[in-house]
Amino acid sequence: MPQEQASQTQTHDDERYIIGYAMEPKKIQNLLKPSLIEHARKHGIDLIPIDINKPLIQQHPNLHFHCIIQKLQPKHWDNLNLHQYMSKHGTTTTIIDPPHLVRKLQNRVSMLEFASNLPLSVQNATVGVPYQAVIDIHKTSGDDFEEMVTDSNLRFPVIAKPLYADGTMKSHELCLVFDREGLRETLNKNAAAGSTTTPVVLQEFVNHGGVVFKVYVAGEHVRCVKRRSLPDIPEEKAETLKGTLKFSQISNFTVQDDNGAKSNAGHNGDGANHLSNIERAEMPEENLIKELARALRERTGLNMFNVDVIRDAKDCTRYLVIDINYFPGYAKLPCYEPFITDFLLDCVRNKPAFVCEENQGMNE
Ligand SMILES: Nc1ncnc2c1ncn2[C@@H]1O[C@H](COP(=O)(O)OP(=O)(O)OP(=O)(O)O)[C@@H](O)[C@H]1O
Ligand SMILES: O=P(O)(O)O[C@H]1[C@H](O)[C@@H](O)[C@H](OP(=O)(O)O)[C@@H](OP(=O)(O)O)[C@H]1O
Ligand SMILES: [Mg+2]
Ligand SMILES: [Mg+2]
């Protein structure tokens, strides 16, 4: 890790804090790299794994957790029985973040409500959300379908997104839909899935120069990075496009990953141009990012999330929040070790402003 990026937080020599982490093995592998464990250890924090399949009260009887970070499915909350644990240790242990609040990010409608009508004032910039509508996936034919599309007031192209963003692979399977026929086709396929049918949100596709800004938030710590996104669709081309185009996790690779993949594959031409789009794109104003993060922390009551933001290609003062993810892949940030460690130190020392109020809603 470069020296100048080292943790800004001073360590008080004799202080040691125990922080438990409760998450699935894949998330542990992604986040809890030896470099983070070591950096945290050097700054007074011992990161201890919590078994998500059995009650916490039965684990680590001789340890006192100052704080617990978690990314869990509801079944794990039941298995861990954190309610029982907190009724014993709730005055000295903090859980980040309350599950009933995390759940609001697992629905793409309630998620974006947090980002609607944000009162931000940084130069002329505005931050909003794209127009979106939840549709009735059973209205796939005849007048019902035509009426539904007309009533939805949506303009093609749109992106069909599963309503529930619950961490499953399926929840990341998105589809660009270019016209009514494409939409009918998407709904028919969904209906054919029978018991796995999921409600769908249709969100207007907004041209944004092929770059998405990912704003990572951990309490008061905020970092913004650029990632690859869908390319623009010129208006005249949009009118001629038909059908659908499926895609998934298009923005999950860092620019460095992208570079590596492209040079390994020996690609140039389009790929290289696309990448330089990202490199060329100007970052949003730092204060705007800070204000956005602050406003969303307040509105959601959460500490650990990231926000996907795009900038309208037609109006560079118009920013749109398209996605908010709980406990994202922080390890993709350069020098994420001090970023996370500093946040954890804030939690154990000052307690973040919006921590689990009296552990309300813990087992909801
Ligand atoms: N309304 C939109 N207009 C233009 N591009 C969009 C829009 N919504 C999504 N995208 C593109 O599609 C990508 C995936 O969409 P979104 O972030 O909603 O899905 P996700 O599966 O929740 O992603 P993540 O992996 O970040 O959780 C975005 O990163 C962006 O590149
Ligand atoms: O596993 P689910 O609950 O689906 O959440 C994912 C988020 O949706 C993604 O946004 C995370 O990737 P980014 O950190 O690149 O946004 C992604 O990060 P990861 O796969 O690196 O852990 C996940 O956090
Ligand atoms: Mg996203
Ligand atoms: Mg998401």
C-alpha cells in the first residue's frame, strides 16, 4: 500500500477493539483480505469471523464484540439469533446496520425513493432518479398489454430490472428493451418461468457517456470511482432498434480489471475507445458526492453502501441515481484497507451517527 495513502486515523497504543464480521464465505473472501486484517490489527482492531449458521450467544464466550458488521440473508438473522445476543450485550455492542433498513435497499422502488427530490445545492447540479414504473408481469397480451404500456408513460428504450435486488444472481439479470414487442417478449419469458417469476421494474434508459460513477460510503468516509457502463444509444438509432438485449453486472469490474481483460484478450478498436471514454470522463464535483453521501446516510439510516450515479449526456448538470447497494465490494477500491479501518475506528470510538437505534427492528 503506498505510504501516502496510509490510514489517517491515529492509533492509541493500548486500545484494542474486537469487531465481528458475519457474512457468507464468498463475501468474506472478497472483503476480508489478509491486507485488511493486518492493517486493522496494526490500528488496534481484531477482526473476528462469526459463524452465520448458529446462535451468536453460543460463539466466542470469552470475547466482547465492540461492533459487528454484516451482510446477511434473513435466514442467517434467524440462525444467529442476534436479538437474543443483543438483549444481553446491546448496551456495549453495536450492529451495523439494522436489517429492517437494509431491506429497503433490496427493493428497487423503495431504494430509489431515498434518492428522489434530494435537496442538494452544489453549483447548478441536480441529483434525481430516472423515471421508472413497476409493471404487471401478467398483462402480456392484447388490450391489457397496450393499455399498461401507454399508462406507464415510459419512453423506450427502457431497462427491465428485477424488482428485488436481494443479492441473488437473478436479481442482477437486466435487459435493455427497445420497443413494445421486446417488452412483450420479456414479460412472456418471465411468465414462462412459472414459480420463479419475479416482478419487474422498467426504468428509462438515459444516455450518459458510457460511464457510471460508483460512490462508496462507509460512515463519514466517501470515495467515488468511475466504471464502465452501457454505451449511449443515439436517438436516431434508438428508433430503429427492436427487441431486447440481456446483460448482467456490466459495471462490476474496475477500470484496471477492464484494462487487463482487454489487453489479455488482445482487443483494441471499440474496447480501447470505450475505455478512454472512462478515462476522459470528468469526475463529479467532490462536494456534490459528499452531499449526496451525507443525504443518503441520513435518509436511509445506513452506514455501509454504494450508489451508482450517471450524468445525463444531454445535460451535464443532471445526475441520476440508478442503484444503491448495501455493503458493496469495497475491496475493489484502491487502498480500501485504511478506508474500512478508519470507518471501523469511528464506529468503536465515536459510534456513527446513525447506528442501529437501540437495535430496533433487529429481527424484523
Ligand atoms: N436508467 C439507466 N440508464 C442507463 N444505464 C443504466 C440505467 N440503469 C442501469 N444502467 C446500467 O446498467 C448497470 C446495471 O444496472 P444496476 O446498477 O441497476 O444493476 P445491479 O445489478 O443492481 O448492479 P450492481 O452490480 O451495482 O448491484 C449500471 O451500472 C449502468 O451501467
Ligand atoms: O452480492 P450482492 O448483494 O448482489 O451485492 C453486490 C452489489 O450489488 C454490487 O454492487 C457489488 O459490486 P460493486 O462494489 O462493484 O458495486 C458486489 O460486490 P462484490 O461482489 O465485490 O462483493 C456485491 O456487493
Ligand atoms: Mg449497480
Ligand atoms: Mg445493485
